[in-house]
Amino acid sequence: MILLSLVLSLLALIAGQIFFPGFHLLVFAPFCVLAIQTKTRGFSLWAAALVGLLYDCLSSSAHFGLFSLCYVLTTLLASLLKRRFFGIHLPLFTVTFSMIYALAHLALFQTFLSPLAFASSFLIMPLVDGLYAFFWHSPALVLYTRFNASPRHRY
């Protein structure tokens, strides 16, 4: 299931860069949330570091390593909140993850780079990321779990 989420995130990243180059979704947020919910903290931190490294390699505007640091800090904070959000649905936890990411992004990029627009990144984009998780990841993951459920014995 985690591999399916990674593939969906990569497809969304490629499609977003082609069709909506000025619109920046946090496409790996559902993948990181799913890693936090289903895997160990170490695995989710490594996954977040690799996702951030991918963003660092694709980005030309930031200092190298800021996206990785931002993803790792966000994943660490979200994994510490995992008990409070146990059993919460993927889109709602994605909104929470995206809000934490927006705060970390604001703090890191405000420190090292130029100022960012706070209202749009913190208030609007987490909701859009939650809608993205609801409409793109949730149906595929539901279908995956339905088709991979253990078959019932028929007599």
C-alpha cells in the first residue's frame, strides 16, 4: 500500500509539473502520512528525507537540503502527534501534515531565503492538499485494500 501511494505521488508530481507548473501541491504529503501511520518512525523519517532530496534535486530556487530538512522536521513532528490522530482519515491527517509543513517551510525559508506569503501557504494550501489526498489517494487505496483482502471461504 505504501508503494502504491509513492507511485501515485510520483504521477501527481509529474502531471503537476506538466499541466500546472505554477501550482505547487504538497504531492508527497499523503505518502508521508501513510508512512507515519503504517511504518516505524525510522522508516518514515528516511522516506521523508528521500522525498525532500527529490524536491531539492528538482528545485533550483532554494539552498540544497532545505526541502529535506523541512520534510524530516514535519514528519518528526507529525509522528510525535500520531497518537493524538490515531484512526484519523488520510485526508484529515494530510491537512494537519500540510499545516505543520507550511509552518516549518515558513520558518526555514524565512531564515535562509526571502519572505513568503504566510496567509496563502498556511490557510489555503493545506485544504487543497487534503482535497488532493481525498480525491487522488483515497479511492486508489480503498480499491487496493478491497481487492487484496483475504478471500472468504465459500462452501
